[in-house]
Amino acid sequence: MAALLEIAGASKSFGGVFAVADVDLAVEAGDIHCLIGPNGAGKSTLFKLVVGTYPPTAGRIVFKGTDITQAKSFARVAQGMSIKLQAPSVFKALTVRQNLHIALQDHVARHAIGTEEDRLLETLGLTSDAHRPAGLLSHGQQQWLEIGMALALRPVLLLLDEPTAGLSSDETYRTGELVKRLNAEGTTMLIVEHDMAFVRQIATGVTVLHLGRIFARGSIDEIVSDSRVAEIYLGT
Ligand code: ADP
Ligand code: MG
């Protein structure tokens, strides 16, 4: 069976400099695939090619068997793809519930929004914080709220760009448990991550990107025992 997401020969240049160069990557339905690599490796750019922030300079993106290389972002979202970007984007002055409401309002019938908000609050462990302004949440809670906003679309494929950045080790662990629960409920995941303990907690497979290219791929054990991978991290 074809992969849920297939990236084939994808490249993206900015003014002649290739941020992503000839990347092949397949994510199977049910995977929690982690993408790692040093700063500037091209991870966020690759995500933006997948979600359609800009088209690739070359290559193809196939989602659920359909070539979406030229599709607009909103069309990809409608097909079941959702992303939590690297830069945080919750509305800090609004409550947690209001943030979820905004994310849900275009996708859920008006009478069902309250129930859906409750379901997401429960999933995220934010029920008792529903009425707090999002800006008063801990950094971890804000990350979970953002994941919840991405979940409002009920995606089949969820992309998370550095979901544990700035989190405590306890919050990181809880984020991993959230990711695994969402995956068990049927959401395939592609996750950019730095924290190797977190990757070990969640990953079904790992791809290493370096200088825009695929550098290595394998299980977490294969990746952490690969001395070439250690070298690219030390070299930056
Ligand atoms: P990562 O997420 O792995 O840290 P990025 O994808 O953000 O890496 O960046 C990869 C390379 O592409 C970097 O050299 C970065 O400076 C460059 N880059 C990313 N976005 C742009 C852009 N919009 N314009 C020009 N260069 C960019
Ligand atoms: Mg990045």
C-alpha cells in the first residue's frame, strides 16, 4: 500500500541556496516519524513544502495517493493535513476555550462546538484551565493548546515543528504521552524534534536531515549509535 505522505525528490532554493535538496521521505499511516538534524538543516522548510506555504523548486508531494505539489494550503488542510508551526501562535489575551473556539468555528457545526471544545480540553489536560487567558499558561500548556488548535481540523496527518522547545522535562514527557495517545486514536504524525529522549519515547522511525539532504534514516537505536550522526551535531 502507498504511504500516507510521500515526498519525492523535493528541493527548495532561496535565491539559489538550497534549504532542502532532493529529499525522499515516506510516512506510512500510523507512523510517528521524527525528523531530526542540526539548526539550519532544512527541517522547517521541508514542513512548509508539505503544508504548501510555498511550492518546491523541484520534486513532488503526494498525500493520500493524490499529487498535491501545486495545491494551496487550504486544500491540503481540507484533505486532512494540519500543522503546529515552530513559532508559537496562541492568542494570549483570549481564554483557552476561546482559542479552541476560533480554531473550531470554521470546521464544526455551531451547535457542536461546545462539545468539541470540551473533548479537546480533556484530551489536552486543560479542562481546569479553560477560562484562563492563554498567555498565563505555562509554556508547555501553550504548546498543548496549539496542538489542540491543530487538532480542531481532525487531521489524519499532524505535523509538529519542535513541540517540546522550551519545555521542562516533565512537560516534555507529558507531550510525548499526548502524542502517543493521539496516534493511538488514528493520527499519523511527522515531528521535528531535538530532544532525543523524547524521540525515543515516541518515534516509530527517524530521519536525519543535514544541509538540506537526507543524511541517515532508521530506528532510534540505529540513529543514536551512528557516529556519523553524532559528528554532524558536534560540527555545528
Ligand atoms: P531548520 O528548521 O532545520 O533549523 P530551516 O528550514 O529553518 O532549518 O532553514 C534551512 C535553511 O534555509 C537555513 O539556512 C535558513 O537560513 C534558510 N531559509 C529558511 N527559510 C528561508 C527564507 N524564507 N528565505 C531565505 N532563506 C531561508
Ligand atoms: Mg526549524
